[in-house]
Amino acid sequence: MENSRNNCKKMMNMRKLIIYLFILAVANSYSQELNLPVFTQYLADNNFVVSPTYAGIGDNLKIRANGLTQWVGIKGAPDNQSLYGDFRIADRSGIGLSFYNDKNGNTIQTGAKISFAHHLILDYYSKQYLSFGISYNINTFRIDINNFNTTTESPTLDPFVTDDRRTTNHNFDAGVLYRLKGFFMSFNVNNMLDKNFDSSLRRLEPNLLLNYQVYSGYTFKGPKNSGLEFEPSIFYQMFSSDKRSSTDLNFKFRKYNRNEDYYWAGISYRFLNDQLLKPLNIGPMVGFQKSIFYFGYAYQITTNDLSAYNSGTHVVTIGLNFLQGISNCPCTQSPIH
């Protein structure tokens, strides 16, 4: 009798898992060919991830490489790699580049982005700055048909899978950034153009990829000569196609030494905006900057029913900061700690 109950319970859990994976598969079919999904990469001291307006801010040519493995333990779960770099040109402008590769089940998308930003002084004495940015994106999407090879379990190919359905899309992002001393707020419009795809083959996908992002926070210093810095922030994203939206609530602190090296730690809490007390992910982050080398690590716990089948999401960031020279414009200078 007890074995029968356990078997029934296992079958019910398996059915729940299948339903969740089906929902996720459908969701991913809608989200393919967007930009690379934003997790906590931007919190590894790389705001350029979420906005082209940050390109060129700071005294360094900054490079960041990210590796993300989502839902460890679930076969075919999303896995991606990305590379970001930005640098200043002249005193008031910046250029940024990014490349990514994203594998999700049987689908693969790769892409690149080139960004330009220009920075203005609104008021020199109160340290008010305004920045504008624009990005050109190119994205390639395809099906990994190697996963459809015949096996003893599946001796015939799915007749619907005849090629890799490769498509290429071009798009643009634009943003504006306002800064006042330690306060910052950016507003971005991403994927401004409709997507190009064959609707006869991919009927479930929307051609509208437009989404809006707001990233804001405040950086304030701790007690005098403590080397401490605290940064609460919020990241909001809304998709026009179905009006779904999510919010990240973040908190970080940094501890600097005399050489401007530092270590940092923080926490991030993400939720759908109609489910405030039901987080999608929550987890800690740590990292450090030593000379030109940067390292960051973030762990995200999945809090829904999928948590029983995976051990979370891991994000690793490594980077290099090459001193480019101090700008003559305070609108692009690094802060002094």
C-alpha cells in the first residue's frame, strides 16, 4: 500500500515537471531572437549590459566575459556565453561591443551588438549629467538538427524537421541616462523593429519584440575613510507583445583599499510584477577587483516547483580593466573613492 502511494506521488511530481517544462518551452518559443536574457550580469559592475548609454563612462577600456548555466540538473536548460567591451573616444563619447551565444534545448541563437553613446554636462557644480545611446543588433537563430538524428528509440526523423530554419534579424536599441551625484536612472527601448520570420512555419511567435527597461539606483559612501560604498538598485523590464513584466530588487556593497582595489557582495530578488511575494529567483553575488583583473560570481535559487529538479543558476564573470587615461570631462570620469 505504501509503495503504491509513493509511486502515485512520483507520477504526480513527474506530471508537474512535464507541465512546467512544456510551459517553459512555449515561453522560450516566444522569447527567442530577443537580446540575450538579462540575469545578474549587469550587477558585476557592468551597467553596459542593460544600456548602451554607459559606453565610455570611466577611465578604463573595460572587458567582461560571462558564462551562465541555468537550472543545473535539467537536460536542455538554457546555457549562454557573452563578451562585452566598451571604451571612451575623445572626452564625451563612447563605443561598446558585445557578442553572445545562447543554447536553449534544441535552439541556438548567436548575436552581436555595436553601441555608441554621447555624454553631456547639465550642471557642472551639482554633477548632473545626461547621456544618450543607440545600438545596432544582429541576431541569428537556428534549430540544432543534430539533436534529431535517428536512434534505436526514435528510428525515424520528425518529418517536420527538414532544415535548421536559420533566420537572421537586424534591430536597434536606444536609451537615455540621467546622473546626479550618486543617483542614476536609465530608460531603454529595445528591439525597436518588428522581427522577420516565416509565419507559416512559426505561428506562435510574435513579430513584435519591443521591450522597455528602467534601471535606477543610488550609490552612497559609508563612514569617512572606511572605504565602504553601498548601492541599492532596481531593474524593471516590460514586453509589449503580451505586457508581461518583471522587477529586480538589488543591494550591493563595496570595500575599497588605497589602491582602488575592492571586493563586493550583494543579493538580488526577481519577481513578476503581478506576483510580488513569489520570487522567480533570489540569490547572493560576490566579486573583487585586483589591479586590472575582475572576477564575479552569482548564484540564483529557483523558488517555484522547478526547484525540486535543479540546483539553481550559476553566473561567472571575469574581466580586465585597461587604464585608458583620465577624461577631461567629468561626465565620463570614474568616481574617486
